[in-house]
Amino acid sequence: MDGKHEVSILRIGHRPGRDERITTHVGLVARAFGADRVIFPDAASSSSSTINEVSLNFGGSFRAESITNVSKFVKSWNGSIVHLTMYGQPIESLIDDVIISHHSDPLLIIVGAEKVPFFIYEAADWNLSVTNQPHSEIAALAIFLDRLFQGTELNQSWDDAKQKIIPQKSGKLVEGN
Amino acid sequence: MDGKHEVSILRIGHRPGRDERITTHVGLVARAFGADRVIFPDAASSSSSTINEVSLNFGGSFRAESITNVSKFVKSWNGSIVHLTMYGQPIESLIDDVIISHHSDPLLIIVGAEKVPFFIYEAADWNLSVTNQPHSEIAALAIFLDRLFQGTELNQSWDDAKQKIIPQKSGKLVEGN
């Protein structure tokens, strides 16, 4: 988002027919909160299409990509890895370390579904929790990116947008075609 | 959460068979981020059960409640109303007003699905956007509550928890039965 190294989101554990909307929300949040791309397992092609359509309409260079082998992708990642999990250490205590690391390295953020294979916990430089309560990988990702970008993500501008929403006190105003 | 007036979340536009998981995530985020209760339309009974089961296991007094008539409920609300919408005014510019209002009044936060009836825009004291980009009502709610409680929600304690997650550098540790 801000000229530092790339921030990629990897969504794992997608179950076709059950997780489409959750996976789509993960991708849209990744985009709206300043990540550079989201990576889905290839079973999530309908979520990929939705994300890329939104990018085309609302601007920016964010893209959804597909991979076939999650394990290979994670193990060959060249950069730092954060795994968001309710079992991890509090984000508040370690986000400064992540921010410092991000000054020199690309960052991969892994968000899982209900079952996360153990190699993910091992591959992660940080297993971080956004509270230790059960809630939502969508909310955890939003709060993580908000802390990473320290609120600046709320004021991004979007290049080449076909549609633009103009904030209103009441009602809706959309500019564009 | 913190001795001020009650914070309630109202989820509208729930479509049975399609929105269960999104609605459940809205409720779990409401709980984990310090709201007092979530109100669902009565068609969302499976989400209500999930939320109340989580509260029973992980503690606290948060509850999911059902209503039959959304319009009547909103119009008779005695307090302030925030409607979270991508079409609204930026949260950054108005959150201080909401915080001040919350010192003296209960707060109702309305999160919608794709179509929101116009009376909601009119009933709201503030129509607020968390970015003007399409993303997720789950993420919008998390960021709103985080700003309302100014990060203190991440350090809540939970009374009468049967299960408690102990933060780990790697792996999982759950205390309780």
C-alpha cells in the first residue's frame, strides 16, 4: 500500500460450497485494508472472480490469485509469515516487531478456517491472536491490517476506478458507470 | 463493556440458508469486541444458538436475542443509532461524536446485508463508512467497535468461562472442560 514491501494474504482451508462468502469477504477486506494481493486455493475460483471484478470497478492494482499446493507455497515463501489464530500470542504485544520486519521483507499473512494443519504454526514467524475469543478470520484480518498500517489504510486512494462512492450523510451516491 | 451505556448490534437483512455464517460471524465479533448483545431477526435462530453456546463456554454476559419486527424495533429505540454502510461518512471524522454520545446514551449499531431499507438511513444519527470500498459488514463492525472502545476491547476479561485459551507461541492450549 505505502511503498514498503508487498503484503500478501493467504486464505487456507477453503471448503467449496460452504465457504464462498467468507472467503470472498477475506479477499475484499484484504483489498480494502491495503494488502497487495490475496492467494486462494484453486477451489475458490468464484471468490477470485468476485474480487477481481471489484478491483476492476473500484480501482487499484489488488488481485486475487490461485495456487494448487498450499504447503509448497508456504514452505518456499521468501519473507516473513504471520498466522492469525485465536490460539496465538496477542497482536498488541508483537505488532511492533511485525512492522519493523515489514520494513525489510515481504509479509505473508495466513488466515485459516476451522482446521489449520500444524505445519502452518511451525512455518509462521508469529502466530498472532486478535483476542483469544472465537470470532471471525475476517475481523481478525481487518484489525491486523489496521494495526500494521496504523489506520492510514482508511484513507487510501484508488487508481483507475470506474465507480466511486461519494460519502453521504444519508442515502447513496455513486459516481461513474 | 466498560460501565458506560449499553452497546447493542442489530443485524438486518438476514437471508436464511444463505447468510447463516456471515450472521454468526457478526454476532461473534459483537461479543469478542465488547458489545453487550446482538439482535437478530427471528429467521436467524441457528446463528443465535451458536452465539449463546460460545458465550456459555467462553464466558461473559453477551447474548443473542431475536425480534420479529425490525422496523418497530428501530423506530422505538431509545438512544443513539449508528448505521454502518459503505455509502456513509468516514468513521474517522465522526467517531469522537459517537464516543461522546455514548457517555450519556445507549448505542444501537445497525449492520446490513446487500439491500438496506431507506428508513434505516433516516433513523440513524450517523451513517458511517469504514472506507467507501466494498468489503464486509463483519470487518466494518470490528473496526467500528475497536474505534469506539479505543483498543481496550482486546484486553477484556471473561467471567464464568468454562474454556479459556492460553496464548501460545506455536500450537494450541485450551484450559477447562
